[in-house]
Amino acid sequence: MHKHRLRRGGHPLAVLLLSTALLACGGGGGDDSTPSPGNGNVGTPDSGDYAIIGNTSVLAGEAVAFYGRPPSGSSLDWRYQWRQTAGPSLDIANPTSPLAAFTVPGTGSYQLELTVSNEQGSVVGTFDFNANSAGSGLRVLRDHEVAQGNRVSLRAENLYDVVGGEAQTRLSNLQWSLLEGPTINDWVNEDPLIVTFTAPQVGEDTLMRFELSAEVDGQAVTDEAWVLVTPTPAPVNDAYFEQPVARVQAYRPDSPWADALERCVYSTQFNSPCSVDSLPLIGQTNPNPTIDQVMDRVVVSHPWMGDQFRAFLEHPDQAHGDFLALLSSVSAVVLSYDVRPSFYWVVSGAIYLDPENLWQYAWQRDTINEDPDYRSGFGSALQFLMPWRYVKDNDYASLFYPVEFHLDRDWSQINPDLASLLYHELAHANDYFPRSTHNDITRDSLLDEWWARTRAGGLPSDDLTNGYPLASEEMFGLAQVSFQGETATTAQRNYTPDDVASYFFPDRAGDYYNYSSPREDLAMLFEEAMMQHRYGIFRDVAVSSQRSTDPAEDLIISQGQRGRIGENALAPRLEMILDDIMPELSGLSSQLATPQPMVRGLNWWDNLVLQGTVLPAAVPQMSRPDALAQPLGLPGRNHFEPRHSGHRH
């Protein structure tokens, strides 16, 4: 094993780069003594001991990490920037973290440069290492930096052979263990390939060392991984974020809004909304924002997330300009590895996006926390499901990439998922603050402004509920079970799929999730209409039986539709929404395709190809690779109901 030969408690550190190799701007500092954890106050960058901890000899194909340890014991007091200066190109997962993690692409000599800075100045140092011949191939992905109390996931890359068109794993007898670090109290390892837990409380930066032992083709091998746990200030009294959140920073450090972004949108240190003057809606300062002006409002846990978001906005598929127009109604865009599910929050005026919708390369996906959505078990006592999917040309609009196989994906696979997510979350933002209201915002905070508008019944979703309300009380009750975690009544547990279909389809909701709240009612209608209009991508919705090991009973369709947004009963509801939040598209309902019925009695998958599919006119065609297996889409899976006042837990 050639990775991370770190030891504590009197054992030597195998590789240390001392502060003699770090040169302060305008001078140098440090000595040749072995650095030890410091507990003193933060000094200037040329004081104290700095160390880069890692291994000078690694293996090609290995996942490795190097830690830039500050003298104060807490990296929160510093800003980091890693840069590669020699060797085959590396994809550093987060070059602004004290932990530089990456997979070594091949043999050769490498050099990294680390700049550590604070308000007093900066120090710069370099670190050389060599990569030798490839090892066993067993890799734990990915070394992480996390805040104490935050959720962590570590995953083993699955090694497999394709036999008869199916993947057959080469791994067996996987065993995870903690070699060094504080005790973990909630270790979860139900899937042998992945372990999740809560990062323990620490008093200073603490490296935890994990080992995975396994057999690859019958041969015993091991790999190690680091998790750097950083201390965080305790939440202030009545903090809006009461639980730990990721360490984030402005995507553009030189943005004029950088300070406000880091104080006002994703932190445990604020308990009252920032003023509109401190962080206004984008449209208040730039009514027709450019991509650069939007990127000035982006907050990230990892720089690649901002890179991907910008690339999405610049892509020709977005030439219609919808997203720039809709983004004018937010104050910020938060992209962080621990956001799940996505949501909009009026206290900050920001949208918070799960980066699972952004990644293109496997190394990017490795940085995203895999802890499941806490709502995944809601509604399990019911006899029905209401699956959904987006379809283009009788096939899935985007593909499912099993995380354990460590695959890259084509850019065309990002657009459908991210576009639908943005239409949904930005519908919330434009429901709360339509572009037509930006010049009329007069109160100190967006929260105060929202309260005033709500008391006056001035939200488009309120108009929708008052003008064209949903009627099915049964569906409203079931939504509380499926999305809010309410306990199902005896009557609800006895509803058959046919019963639920008779409640849902005569009503005028587009999806089950519409019934979770008036705000979601608006967002779901807008999302589906825009996906069909701009990309020719149709939403399927159905009522089916539950999952079953018996194929004859597994997801059997009671009733379903493709493109339900085209129903005549939904047209006046859609037009009311468009008049308020996207008036340039008024009249769109008349251009949408007539819905297609699914075949009753067939299962969900056999209803993918429907005869007589008709596409709207002038829809761009997007290339796509061969299909991969699809997971089951369930309502609300990607979204959390928009937040008003109160706290995010």
C-alpha cells in the first residue's frame, strides 16, 4: 500500500514538506523542525509552521490526497489554492480546499503548488511526487474535506467485467474500517460498496484514516482514504441553518457581492435576513442579466460546480434565454455537495441546487455526498405508486449512470435533468418575486417583502389556487403522506391504484406533487410546459401498483399519460401562470401536443414506446448515447418545497 502513510501519537509522518519550502510574498520563513498541531492564534502567513502532508511515491491509477496543514490547527482561518505545475494533467477535486484529492492518471513525475493566504498576505510552496506502475485497481472515492457534523460518504469503485451483456463484479469480501480518528457513532454500510456517517465533532482540523480491504479476482488488496474534518463555529442563537453546512465560497472571489454571498446564503452564522441593499435580486440591479452577472452571484463548495453551471448557461441549447430571464428573480445560486434535495428559500432569495444534476465527469461526481434524501421512505404503506419520467422520441430523455461504475457522461445527458430542475426552482423564485415586481420592492429584506405580498394574496400561486383550484381532497390527503411524512389512515392504505387514478385524472393537476402545496402546483405546471415547449421532452405520469418481485405485479399501470400538460382542463391554469411569470410566452398552451394515454395492464417499462407520438414544431434535436438502465422516478424526488420563514434543518 503506497497511500497516505500518516501516523499520529508519536508515530512519524512519512512525508512532510516543512515551512522552509513555503515562501511568503516578499520573504521567507520557517525552519526544518517537524511541524506539530498548533493551538495558538492565527498569525500572519509567514509565521508558524506550514506543512504539506502526503506521499512522494504513489501508484498510477491510485486515488490520493495531500493536506496543506496550517499552523493554527484550523484551516477555516485561511484560503487555499492548489495548482499543478508539472506532470500529466490532474483533476483536483477541489483546488480551494486544504485537501487536494485526485486520481493519478499515469506514471511520471508531478509537482503541485500550494498558495495559502489570509488578509495579511500569502505563502507559496511546492510539492513533488512520483507515480510508479499501476496497482490493484481498488480505489476508495473520494478523499473529502467536510465540516464537523456534516454527512460523509465514501465509495469503492466497482471493478467489473461485462459477460453476456451484463456487468459482473470482480470485487468480493469488502470490509471497511476506521484506522485513525475520532469514534463514529452512526456508521452505515448496508451496501458493501459505500459507507456513510456523520463527521464527528473536533477541536481542530482532524484527518481520519479509513481502510477498505477486499478481494479483486480472488487476490487480497487494500486501499485507504482520508476524510479531513474541520471545526466550525457553533450556530448562532436562532440560526436559520441550525445543522452544519458545507464550507462554501463565492465562485468568483472578486465578485462585488462576494462578502454578502458568503455571509447571507449558506452559513450557520446568520439569524436574520440580510438586507435587500446588501444582496438584492439580480434583476433589481441588472434587469436583463448577462451570464457574467449571474456568475457573480454563484456560491460553490467546489469550483467545478460553478464551471459546469456557466457551461450550461453558455450552451446552444439555452439560446432561448429563459434561464437568464428567470434567474433575475434570485439573489444567489448555491451549488454545494451537501444540498439534497434542491430548494428555493425566500429568506436568502437564493436557489440551492443538488450538484448531482451538474456533473459531467466521474471525478466530479465523486465529490458529491451520497447520503439519501430523508423523504425516501414516505408513503411506503400505500398500495400505489405514481412514477414519472421525461421522454423524448419514445425513449428516456436522459440516462441513468450507476455511480459504482464510475462513468463519465455526455453533455447531452446533463441538459434534460438540469433544465427541468432549473425551470422548477426558478418557477418558485418567480412566483415569489415576478420580474414585474422588482422595481416595487421597498422593504428592508426579501422576507419582509414576501410577507407583505402574501398577506395581500399577491403571489401567482395564490391566484392559481383562487382562480382554478385543485378539487380532489383524496389526493391532497395522500400528498401529505407521500411528501410530508404523515401517517396514512386506514382508508388511504386501502386505496387501490384504480381508486387513485379515479381521483387524479379527472382533476387538473399535472402531477401528484402538485397536491403538496400551492407553490408546487405552480412549479410543476411550469416545468412540464417549458420542457415540452423548448426541448420536445414530454413528462409521463401514471398510477401503478407498487414494486413487486413478481413481474406480473410490478408497476402495472392502472392509468397513465404522456404530456398531460396538454390537457384542455390544464390550459387556463397554465396561461394564468405564464401571464404572471413568463408573459412573453402567453398563448403557449395552444401549441402543446395532445396527451397520449398509456396502455392499462402493461407495466411501466413496456409503456415507454407509445404509438403516434407527435412532437411540437421547431423543437431542437439533441444527440444521445446508447441507453442505460433507468431508476424509477417518483414525485418530489428532486425538489424540496420552497422555504419561507423559519429554519433549514
